[in-house]
Amino acid sequence: PGESLEEAVRRETFEETGIEVGDVIYHSSQPWP
């Protein structure tokens, strides 16, 4: 098992912007045809 979606969001946001993100909550997704 690797990192969760929420962990990836925190890591990628920090890597790209230098901003540390706190709690991330997955709301939903929209599949596009």
C-alpha cells in the first residue's frame, strides 16, 4: 500500500506551491464519458 489520495494531495500541493495543507477530505468524483 502506498499513500492515500488525501496524502498525495497534501504532498503534491506542498511540492508545487510550498503551502502546507492540513486535513483533506475526499468529497466525491465525477466520471466523464
